[in-house]
Amino acid sequence: MQIFHTDRYVLPLPPGHRFPMARYRLLREAVEAAGLAAPGGLIDPPAATDTELRRAHAADWVQRVAAGALTAAEQKRIGFPWTEAMVERSRRSAGATLAACRAALRDGVAVNLAGGTHHAFRDRGEGFCVFNDAAVAALAMQAEGRVARVLVVDCDVHQGNGTAAILADDPSVYTFSIHGAHNWPFRKESSDLDIDLPDGTGDADYLDALAGGLHRALSASRPDLAIYLAGADPWEHDRLGRLALTQPGLAARDRFVFETLRDAGVPVAVAMAGGYGQPIDGTVAIQCETVRLARAVAWRGGTPGDTGVGAAL
């Protein structure tokens, strides 16, 4: 299983900034410590090109981001000050999900240790998102002739509003978002399938809703590829979450998604998406378990431990 990571995900921020940037470094360390990737074995992703970005984003937005021509209001909406490092981070995050899609189509599963930037719209960014990696990757796979239909499974606690808006008129990419009903963004877009959950939803109710939603999405979309946003922020201790999933509940969520996609014969590229838990170690543990389950469950062919394709994942 290929895992994509770069230290360029870590963006220098002003003191006291609320985004938990350290989790990218901590997740890399946890993945290596768990033996999921040998030290130095993580793959440095390419930066998404202007051509790849412009399939999902307005050319003017891509140009102004690159040139540092964003207004103060646009930077405030994103939540990061503009810097060259911010541009590089955003390109690499999108490029990593794109690379993970290519790898998943070959191997069955691949992981980006960042990504999930689902609040980026065609012509603007918001919510710590500049370029929408899922939309960029889905449209790139189609443009490269690798797939015809893509399913986006968004299990971040916040609705994938940017993804829904960018792909609203594209029947070949099916968007499914399961999220907190009363959480940000307070003005929701319309995904192909939205499941809005009340505050305090716990493991059992969440998993029941997810099961019905994913089966419905698979039936409607008949995808050649899935992009899974495995947000850690439905966790009960996430400061921006408002749901009440436990760590075992989140592991059950991931296992269900991977097993369901595997059984349907659908390759899956995984992006980590949100996680704002306190302590941060809890978020890192949840995301590391997502990677472990991707490796253990979403194998293609053979059985784990044999000498077939599955043994290499």
C-alpha cells in the first residue's frame, strides 16, 4: 500500500493559531512507529499542476493564489495567511490525493496523510482549504481516461460543501456527505446524498446511518473509484465536532467503509480530512488506525498473507 506524505504539509503559522498543524508530523511519526511505513518509505507527492487544478477551479482563482493576489478577506475566509509555503502545501495536498487515486487503481488502496480539503469552492477557499483535492483528483482520473465514474465518501464531521458545489452538475461524480446537521458550514450545499446528524450522535446511530447511506451511494453511482475522506472530527473529544463517536466507533466506521468498498470491487484513495481533538494525540491515534485498517482490510485479491496481489498491500 502506497502512503503519500511530505513535510511541506506543515505550514508555519503565527503563534496561537487554532489549526493543529503539528498533527501532520505526529501522524507521520505514528505511522512509521507502527510499522505501516518504514522510515523514509513514505512517498513525497508531486504538486498538482495548474492544468490539474483548473479542471476543478476557476483559472483566475488558481492564478491569484499562486501570485499572492488574495485579498485580506479571502485570506481570512481560508484561515491561513498567504505565503509561498501555503501555496506549496495546497498544491502538494491535492497532488497527493491525485497520486493516491492512481496508486489505488493499481493496488486497490492508497493513502494521503493529508488532504480532505472539501471546503474549497471553484472560485474561493474557506475553512483551511485552498484547493479541493477530491474534486481535483476525481476530474484528473477521468481526464486521464482511468475511470468513468467516481464516488466521494465524505465522513468528515463538516459537510463537504465545496465538493458538492464544484461537482453539482457532474453526474459522473457522486458526492456523499455524512455530517453534523448543526455544525459549520451553517449554509449547506446539496450533495448527491447528504445525511445530517443531530448533535451528540453516538456510535450505533452513526454506523446505522452510514451503512444505509453508503449502500445507497454505491447503488446510485456504480463507481470505478472511491475517494474516502476519513475525518477524525466526529470523535467525542473533538473541539469542533459536536458528535460523540468513540475511538472504537471511528475504527468501526473505517472498517465498514473499507470492507464495503472492497466487497464491491471499488478501489479507494483515502484522505485524512479534519481532526481537532484535544488532546491532539487522540486525533493522531484515530488517523493512524485509519491507515492501519486501510492496509489490513482494503486489500485486493488473494487473502492477507498469501503470495497474491493482496499480500503486497
